[in-house]
Amino acid sequence: MLEKKIKILFRHRSMEMGGVEKVLLSLLNNLNPDKFEITVCLTLNQGKLRDELPKHIRKIYLTDGKEDFSDNSILQKLQLVKRRLKLRKLKNNPAIADRLINDTFDIEIGMDYRDYDAILNSTHTNSKKIGWFHSEVNVPQFQPLVPDILKSFPQFDHMVYCSHKIKDMMHEYYPDLNYPAESVIINPIPIEEIKRKAEEKLDNFPEGPVFVSIGRLHSRKGYHKLIEAHTRLINDGFHHTIVVIGDGGEMKNLKEQAAANKVEKTFILVGNQMNPYPYIKKADYFVLPSESEAWPLVIAEALILQKPIVATNVGDVGLMIKDKETGYLISYDVDEMYKGIKAFLTDPALVLHIRENLKNIESQFDNKKIFDSVENIIETLHKQ
């Protein structure tokens, strides 16, 4: 007799281009469909990755995404207001969402702290609840969210951290919290897909040397500091270009800062790109100037494409990159960013040494182990 499949519900806010969304897609593509019947519920049917869910996954959403709004600005505002009211109603009454989902589940998974309420307040009281946590809990801008996150943690049956640093930091700052069962599972890397997509043709790429960076345009990502370092380097005669892929609330400020510093032609903000890998492949170097990260997928992607990386030593970056061996680690500081980029521009022996060490780098990524660990957590919880 065939064993009954374990029914899983993943809840997530939307499918914008980001690390958490890529992890979700990797899980959906690789968890065994013979063992698991999977549903994904998006709060907003929004984001460049919204149509990337594999065909065998049931996808539902609670509200329309901006992509489906009217082009008329007045109608668009009305649609936004209507959506906001619906979201408030859903937040206050989880039973409405559960009626829309219209199914019962053995396991419910929140991929991000923004999904915790939806999971913990679901009317499926018998389901086991798993949370995924990707955030450094000590970051100043994150503090207003911490009390609710601390309340959520003990209510989960299992908490998955995407990095050792994230887990250690939680226990260091909140040692007395009643933690559920815990695991550290690093983000899976679709190695062959990255290599394949990196071969896509790219037009209008600047002449070298070029640094590329990928990230949401948020103040925590440090792009304002990177512009400062870049401007100083240009003024000191070190010619190079920085191409930043990503979108977010800081786009306007960063464009204005680049223009004020007269570097808008060498600090280029290209917005979100459905396929960022040709940019990494075509660039000479990768740069990550973040104030905080967990286990950044973009670092793994740049390593797979064998790019020397200048990166702030935050989260688990120091476990992913060996300083002066497979990259160049810096602190979150304009002078350090200046120094790191200058080292790549002026020290060919260092760059050659790093490039040599990157030739066998992909052996450090073991996806099978990652998916086996996730399946094991789900199956163990289901038996309890």
C-alpha cells in the first residue's frame, strides 16, 4: 500500500527577487513529490519570481499583486487601498485566509518572520509549525520587530536558521527564551542552473574593470557607503565601474547621491533583473557592502561563477570566504570598502591567487545534504 503523502503548506508574503524567495523555490523544486503534497500560499501574488513555482505545486494567493493593477494611477490608488483593507481584515481574522486556502495540512512553514503570524494564527491547530529565520537580531533598524519575533519563537515546533551566526546571535542576546527544537540549514545553491543562466547574452555592459553587486536597495545593504568609497577611488584616479542589480526603497536616494557625487556614469543602478547571472559572469569582481547578512546566497552564486569577492565580514560570510584566499573580507566601513576595491585594482598577484583558489570552489556546496535535512525535519515532526 502506498504511504499517504505528508501535506505541507508554505506561507510567504510575495515572490520579489530575493534570497528567501530563491530558497523557497529550491525547496519546492527538490523536496520529494512522492513523499510530500505541497501548497504555497502567497499573501500578495507579486514579484518577478511569482510564475517560477514548479508545475506540481498548488499555488494560491490572498490578494492581487501590483503587476495586475490598472495602469490608470487613480484606479491603481483605489486598488492599493482596497488591498490594504483586505490585508488588515485577513490579519485580524485568520479563518478567512484558511477558508480561501480550503485544505488541511500536516505541516505549515513560514519562510520569513513576516509569515510567522499567518502560520501561528492558522485555524489548523493540529498541524506542526516550522519557522525559518534569516535575520541578525542585533541590527538597529530591526529592533521594533524583535518583541513580536520573541513572542513567536516558543510557539513553533521547530525553528530553522539559515546560518550558524544567526542562531548563535539569538542565543547570545536572548539566552532565557524558551526555544523550540532547532536546526541550522544553509541555503541550497542551484549550481547547474546558475552556470546555465550565466551564459545568456548581455548587451551594453561597461568596459572593465567592473564590480557587480546584487541586493535589495535598503539602507542595511550599505550601498550609500559603497558610493562614498567608489567616489573617493575615482577621484584618486582608480578607474572602475560598479553595477548594482536590485530595487527597493533606497533607489531614489542612491541615484541622487551618485549624481551629487558626479559618479552616475560609473555607479550604475540597473534595477531588478530576472537573470542576474550574466552580470556576475561578465564582471571582473563581486562586491557585497552589507551591514548585516545571514548566509547570503549572492556570495555563493558569485563563488560558483568564480568571481573574486570583496565582502563585509557579517553573518556567515567569513565561513563562506577565506580572507585573501577565496575573497577579501572587510568591515562595514567606507575606508575598508575603499581599501578592498583598491586591492583588487592594484594587486594582480592577489587577484590571480584568489582566482586559482576558486577553480574547485563548488565542492564546498552539498545540496543533497541540505534537502535531506529538511525532509528529515518534516518527517520527524509528522511522526510526533
